Amino acid sequence: AAKEEGRNTYRLFALDMNEKVSKFVWLDTNLRKAISEGQFELHYQPKKNLKTGKTESVEALIRWNSPERGLISPLEFIPYAEESGLIVPLGKWVMEEAARQAGKWKQQGLKIRIAINLSARQLRSPELINEFKKALLRENIFPSMLDLELTESCLIEDELLALNLIKEFSDLGAEVHLDDFGTGYSSLSHLARLPIDSIKLDRSFIHSIHNDIRAQRLLRSMVAVAQELELQVVAEGVETQDQLEFLRGIGVDHAQGYLFAKPMRVAELEVWMTHSSTLKSVA
Ligand code: C2E
Ligand code: MG
Ligand code: MG
Ligand code: MG
């Protein structure tokens, strides 16, 4: 699994029982402190618009830069942060940091949106929308400069709450994307009811394209449903040219994956953007 998670993944512990316990204890001792000390960084992974060839947005993906253990993957600590509730202050930091970066890029004349991931637990925080608005005001950016990625689990826990929040974000002008689509307790009715802008096809489907005709058919059907509902379709985890050709062929609008770029620090991303020469400048 570590291989599948890619180059940016650093395993904290193997998964036998004792190590699970010591991982829990280590996280329990260190995560809160890490939040107050600001030991996190956002890496950004481009999403390519397949129709225009341009990079219009990047996804912010958190990493923990631990003085003790180095760079730690979100897969290692987000589940614990969700369980413990620490995802609320951590998610607030992510939102503020992404807004800061969006403000910087706006000042530099770069036209690029940032997508942030939200956990179900964050939706239950009554402060979420206000913190979002405050972050925008502070950085002098528009709601349309930040996209929100929600997973289906966000919708299951409290559907009405999720519906209202998605409406609020959407009324403000922020795009809402349904992440890891097809893996959760997908209910197609969500798609018709929620004012979302796009679905992100989970990378497990993309991974199977080359040898699994059923995955291909499923993808084709999901795209057809999305198109009927006038939703954009994003494919995540695109690693090969063959996958890209297939996805393009079935009408996928945007793609993200190691084929284009891995998640990068800001400096590296800025170099990448200059070289990829796919970026529109507002100026
Ligand atoms: P996600 O939102 O579905 O993000 C996509 C994950 O796929 C990222 O892993 C990304 O690095 C990885 N990926 C991108 N392209 C490829 C590819 O071509 N091949 C493969 N094998 N993997 C690819 P990452 O950065 O480890 O993040 C894992 C998950 O952690 C995210 O899944 C998201 O659910 C969660 N996460 C990350 N940052 C945040 C955050 O700020 N807040 C919250 N609540 N969750 C976050
Ligand atoms: Mg995501
Ligand atoms: Mg995803
Ligand atoms: Mg995913």
C-alpha cells in the first residue's frame, strides 16, 4: 500500500496491533502540540482542464513536518485528527493557509484556484462558514478562488446539515466537489439534490482501467450520469497516458495525477507552472 500511496508518503508505523497502539499514543501526545506550533505545510497538486489544456486549480494536501519523524502523510494522522476532533483546528489552519496562498497568487497576478479538503467533522462545526468568510476577507480574495472537496461520508452523517452547508458555500460562489466519488455509500440521489459543481472519480477506478472492462463501463456510466446532471467530472490518480486517453474519450473534463505532477511545495509548483506554460495570467 505504501507504494500505491506514492512518493510523498512516509509510513509512521507498520500496522500490527502493538504498533497501532503506539501510533495512537504518539499521535495523542504530539498532534495537539504540532497544531499549536504550526508544524504543517500544504503541498499543491495541479488539476488539468482537459478541454483547454490549462491548469486552473490546484488541490491543497496537508503534510505534517514533524521535528521528530520528518514529513508525515495525511493518511497517517487525518483519521486520528477526525476521531479526536483536532481536525477542527487543523482544518481551520488549512483553510487560512490556503486563503493566504490564494491571496499571494492573486497579488502576483496568477489566476489559479485552490481546492481544500473538508472532513465530515468540520461540517458540524458551527464556525466553519464564518471562518471561511473571515479568511476570504482577511486575504482579500473571492469565494470563487477556493473550492471545497467533500467526501460522501460528509453527506451520510447528517445529510440535511451537509445540504445546507453546501448551499451556503455555493451561494457564496465557491465550488463544491464530491471527492472519491464511487467509493462511499454512493447514492445517486445525492447528485440530483445537492448543488455541487463536480464529482471526482476515485483513483481506484482509474487504477483499474487497463485490465478491468467493468471499471471502464462503470466510469463511462458515471460520466454519463454526471453529464446528464450538468456536473463537471474530474479524474484523480491519473498515472499513465493510456488512462488519460480513455478518460478523455469518455468525456472527463479535468484530470489530476502523477502523469502531470505530484503534490509540490509552493516554490516547486511555481517553477512547474512557469515551465508548463499552461497558466493564464490575469494581467
Ligand atoms: P484525496 O483528497 O482524495 O487526495 C488525493 C490523494 O491522492 C493525495 O494523497 C494525492 O497525493 C494522491 N495522488 C494524487 N495523484 C496521484 C496519483 O497519480 N497516483 C497515486 N497513487 N496517488 C495520487 P495524500 O496527499 O496522501 O492525501 C490523502 C488523503 O488525505 C486525501 O485524499 C484527503 O482525503 C486527506 N487529506 C489531505 N489533506 C487534507 C486536509 O487538508 N484536510 C482533510 N480533511 N483531509 C486531507
Ligand atoms: Mg481531495
Ligand atoms: Mg480524492
Ligand atoms: Mg482519494
